Amino acid sequence: MNLVAGLGNPGSRYESTRHNAGFLVVDELVRRWNGTLKKDRFGSLSGDALMRNNKVHLAKPQKFMNRSGAPLRGLLDYFGGEAGDLIVVHDEVDLPFGTIRIKQSGGHGGHNGLRDIHKHLGSNAYARVRFGVGRPPEGWETADYVLGRWSSDESFALDGHVAKAADAVETIIEHGLEAAMNQFHVREKSAKPATAESGDPQSFRAPMAYGVSL
């Protein structure tokens, strides 16, 4: 089985923030596959879709980023899956904006959503599609940056990068991790460093660091 989970924070307040990149990718997959996300199972909006001949379960945990683990543990148990059946899509500050990278296993890198998934699964053996959002500008807290809204330049390019991340998920499901890495791990031109204009000046303060606890 395949369970694709996009990480983010629920509610309209967070919809256009960098931390919700995973939600955007799952929404794109739902659109492509004519799926639906409506069932509240174990604290996730979830649903099923057919990607060509592959049945895929889709989920957006609704318990805030730092509590993503329990909803996904519940879904894996419900569907009879294991950690290796899970693909997690999440924002990544250690990659330039729009860069897509694929990874399996490894640490959480300070991302509290991944940290909580590790805790509840008792394993790090799931696949990740990492959506680059770039480093915060000098003087910014990381939490403020990821909870800030996309800049105008980022918003202009966002749909294309979301589509590329969705392509990566499809490649993992259809051809496997190695094929997906070979396709998407190509050297890209360096992105412009972020500036103080990279976030909405009205973005709110966050109580903790990356992978914000709320």
C-alpha cells in the first residue's frame, strides 16, 4: 500500500505559509487523481485515489505540525501498512526555494513534524519528498520564516514547484525511490538568497523553532 501524507498546520490562518508546502502537494495530487479528502480518520483529512493502476491513500494531518505522528500511525495501522509504505511531503529550510529532493530514513533535521512521526512510528524508514523553502533572511527566526507567507516572487513560481514535487511522489510510487532520486536529484542553479522581503511583514510570531509547536 501507499500512504502519501503532506505536512502542514490546519486552519485558514496558515494556508499560505511556507510550512504548509506539504498540504499544497497533496492537494495537487488529489486534483490530478480525481480524489477527495473528506474523511476525518485518526486526526487526518484522508481519502483514496487511483494513480493509473496504483491505489493510493492520501492524508493531511490536522493536529498541527508537531503532532503529525499519531494521525499517521493510526492510518498505517488502519490500512495494514508499515513505515516503508509512507511517503511524507514536507517543507525544508536547508534547500533553496523550489528545490525538490527525495530521501529515505535519516534524521529529522530539527523538523518537529518529522520528529513526532519518528516517535510514533518507532522508525525512520519512510520516504520523504523535501520541498525547499530556503533559509530565512539574516536576523529572522526560522519559525517566523516558515510561518511567514510566500513572497510575491515565490507565489509566482509556486505552482510549478508544487507540480514538480507531485511528479516526484508519482515517480516514487510507480518506479521506486532510486528511479525518483535519479530523476530529481540533478544539480540546479543556485537560488537567490532570501531577503527581508521574502516573507509577509504581517506574518505572526511563532512560539518555537523549526517545525513549530502550536
